[in-house]
Amino acid sequence: MSATATATPTDGRAVGTAIACYTLWGLLPLLFMAMAAHGFTAPEILAHRAVWSVFIAAIVLLLAGQSAEARQALSNPRIFGWLIVSALLIGTNWSLYVVATTHHATLEASLGYYINPLLNMAAGAVLFREKIDRLSGLAIGLAAVGVVIQTIALGHVPIIGLTLALTFCAYAVIRKRVQASAQTGLFVECLVLLPIGAT
């Protein structure tokens, strides 16, 4: 069987997974706003997200067969320490996003995730020596222009958006350096945030 034939299904699954993830991500504000409309406060929404995420992350971890890796990560002070930092960063990101989407600041929150890829590419170039070709540079330039236009339309410095972008970029940098799979890292992070969500 050729390499092309074996790679295509994997590529198709990756694209499908990405589309599904970003679709669900895009629909999250509707869920948060609906919960707020039924009397849930932002801390209550965050508590539900923190608690239920542990169960979902555990199921994903078991399906991936990485429970042994999770135990190793929890017993390794260096890995566990960095995952605590990444958990606090993503917890801050979640918190701000929920507050923004339940307090009529969804546009500014969305701007933050539009800024985030620009920061990720900058971090990749500076911290990981990744090369930016001309086409990528053009894409960054166009995205930067879009950010400026949206900021002008917003009418003020997008503090919420910038904070969301910075925390998510810092989270991505740490996770890139930590020797733990996506499933293991997510599960450990959810465990770290569980006590905060349960209080």
C-alpha cells in the first residue's frame, strides 16, 4: 500500500476532528449565554465546566490507553509542576471567556482568539526558531490588519481579548515543552482545577 493511501484517512480524520472541535468551540458561547439566562452565574458555569471536564478527560484518557502515562506525570514533580502552571493559565482563560460571553463581551472575546494565532506564530519564531515563509508572513500581515480594524470598530483597547490571547499563547508554549501527551496533560490539568471548581 502506498504512503499516500495510508496518509489520506489519517489526514481526513485530523481535518474532521479540527472542524468538529472549532464548531463546538464556536457554539460554547450559546451554551454559556443560555445557562446565564436560566439563572446560572459565571462562577457556577465555571464550576460545572471544571467538574464535568474531569470525567470527560478521564474517558478520553482511558480510550487512548494512557492511564499509565497520567500516573507517571502525576508522580514526576517537574512534569506535574509545569502542568499546574498550564492548568492555572487555561483556568484563567476559561474564567475570562465565560465572564465575557455572559456579560455581553463576546465580540471582544472572539477578537482574543483571533489575535492568538499571531502570538503563537511569534512565539514559534522567537522561542522555537520556527521559520516564517513569505506566504505565512502575508497571512500574519492580513490578520494583523484585521485585528486593527476590529479594535477600531470595538472603540477601545481590547483588554479582555489581549488577556485571552496571552494566556492561551503562554499555555500553548508550556504544553509544547512539557513531556506529556495531549490527553494526559488535559486530564492532569482538569484534576488540578477540580478543587477550585468544586468549592
